[in-house]
Amino acid sequence: MMIFAVISLFATRLLLESIKTTNGDRTRVAAANHALREVEFVRATIDTNPRLADVSAVVNAHPLPGGTAGQPLKVDNHLYNVALQTNWVYQNSVKTPCESGTNGQLAYLLVQVTVTWDGGNMGGAKPVMNSTILTPPVGTFDAGQGSLRILVKDNLGALEPGTRVNLLTSPGGAQYDTGVTSNDGCVLFAFVPPGDYSAVLAGNGGQVYVDTQGNPAPSKLLSVVANTMTSYTFDYAWANTLTVNFDATAPQFPWATATGMTLQNALFSVGHQSYRNSAMTSVNKVYPFSSGLTAWSGYCSDADPAYPGVGGTRTSTTPVLPAGGATTLTISGVPVTMTVQKSSGALQYSASVYALNDATGCDTSIPDPTNGAATTGEALLLPLTGTSASATPGITKVTMPYGSWNLRVKTGSGSWVSPTSISTTIVVPSPPNTVVNGSTMFLKAGTPAAATVIVTIP
């Protein structure tokens, strides 16, 4: 009886393994059919429009009836991913233009299809692959045409696959062609008539990618020359989420409303970038600089702690890594205690105070809040001076960036007026942290850390 039980168990296991093998064979056959089907799509395209046959790298580009492009192909409850990669190859060579980077006569299109299924859970089976070469019709290789080689590199200098590149007939013009960078980080646009074009990067894998200037869709003007392959390179990486905290260690000195900030790195087009009207906690998608970023409050040139005469020190440079990660920077300013009084010496309660920095080197054009006229600079609204019943009557406390600030004061619904004088109650600071001149005060590094000024109005 035991012998029969063992034989029965063995037979059952053999049957199950046979069924499993049969199912596995059926899956691989279906995968092979998908690969062949994809090759035929490319073959049909190259016979009618060779330029469109080179798709660079795409996945599930040709859905089954009722399916959606980009989504897995479903057959017998299995989900198949069909990855297609195409590359033009030079005559008498095994290298593609992206690999060699040199000019040459394009000869044929290398087509490579890789099919996987069920999210990679294939029971130990290897992907199904199909590679072939396709030759375009006679007359395709027009001697009067050129080609463009677009390389995309990440923040570490590695070639970046999966980036969409759109080729436009001109900046903002119609789309002439599109492609996705393959594993070598390259897109080749072949058989392009000579002329000027624009290449625009359009993301990578659904993540936020930016160039060194923080642009998610950077572009470049391109020129196509007859019988020549021209190369262009983009720096483009998965953005780092940067949080800039305005130092809040002295809550009795709130930051002035609409305080801006500056980020500094040599790769910025002018060495830095300015951000107007930053929130007190500002989050930005920035390029993952391995060389790091330095930050300070304010965006006029004299807000820089290292500006001549300021005498401050920039915060240490912080690496903005990794790509796709997060970084936090903290920036500080000058705490200011400001008393507003009339020429008679009486305190001015509930007064509005604007501080305007219109020194050279301000990157942003703004309307002057006191008269509406256009000016280049930074405008800050300070908290109202205290009421007669407050703990700080006629006084406002605020944190501001370094630099030169012209003050304007308004009471109630009256007009904005310039102070008749600004003075400091600190007699012997070493060195002085506030320099006053008429209606202007210059905030700089010094001792004590906080500035104390008296503003006199008519």
C-alpha cells in the first residue's frame, strides 16, 4: 500500500512539473511573438519613413487592441513589457554614431527588442530577445541632409538614459521629431534637412529633472549642417528638494515680509540665482550640485555677506546630494530694533515702514510700493510699530538682510514720507553694524549682533 502511495505522489509531482513546463513554454512563445511583432512594426515604418523608424528607446509602444500605449500587454493573464531600442549604424562599422561621436555614412538600423513578463517574476526564465538589422529604402541617404547627436549627462557626469528629447523646427515652433535617450544617454536625429532647430528636454521617468539652472525643460538652439553629424550635450539630473529655512532663533525679531534669498554656485549662469518674495520656508527643485550651494537672505549685491564693506562671512557650502534626495540650508540676517518718532520727539504709533534696496546688482525689477513706479531692487514690509498700549510703543523689531536700505514711513492713510534723519543709539560698536546717511541705513556684520536705530519723520 505504501509503494502505491509513493508512486501516486511521484506521478502527481511529475504531472504538475509537466503542466508548469508547458505553461512556461507557452509564456515564452507569447513573448517571442511580441518581440517579432515589434520588429515588424519597425520594418513597416522604415519602409515608409526611415526617420521615424529610429525611436531610440521605448516600452510598450504598440498596444494590443483595446490596450493603452505605454502599458503592459496582457495575454492569458500574463502582463508583458516589450522594450524596443533602435540605433543607426555606420557603413563598414559595428559602432553607432552615439558610440563613436564621429561623422560617417549611415548604413542600417539596429533593432533590439527585449520582452519580460509579470513584473520580472518569471520563475527563473530569462527575457526573450530579438535583434535584427533593417536597411532603409534606396534614396534614404540624401547627401544634402545632416544629423544631430544629443547627449544627456547626470550630475556625476554619467550618461542618462530615459530622457525625452523633442526636436522643434524653431524655439517654440512645431515638433519635427522626438526621441528618448537609450542606455548610452544619446538620441540621434538622422536625415534632418540643414537649418536651425531647437532641442527641448521633456522629463525622465515621471520624476522632476532639471538642468543646472533649475529648468525642468531646458532647450538649446541647434544647427544642422549637410553631410555632418553635430553633437550637443545637456546636463540634466533628478532634482534635489531644497528647503531653505530663515533662521528663527530670535522670534521677537520676525523676518520682514517678502524677504528674498540668493543661492550661489559657479555653475549658475551668473554665478548665483536670486529668488524674490521667498516664503519663510522656501522649497525649490534644484540641480543636485556635488559642489554644493551657499545661501544668504536678500538678493541685491550688497546682501551678500562677502560684499565689500559688509564684513560678514558666507555660510559654509552644503553639498546638494543625492539626486532625487533632499537638502536643508539655514540662512540668517540682521535683527533690527527700530524706533519711529516725530521731529518733536514724540513716538509714532502703528506706523508702516517700507525698506527699499535699489543698489546696483539687484536682479529683479519690482514696482516701488511707495509710488508704484518701476524700480530694480528689493522691497520689504516691516511690522507696524507698537501702539501706545504695547510693550514696544513706537518700536518695530524685524530681521533683515545685509545691505543698503532706504526707508519710507506712512501713518494711517497718509502718504509715504522719507525720514528727515536716521541715527543709531549704539555709540561705540566694534566694528559698527549700522551706517546711516540721511534716509538710508547700511546693515553690516558687527558687534553687537542686533542693530538699533531711531527713525525721525517730519
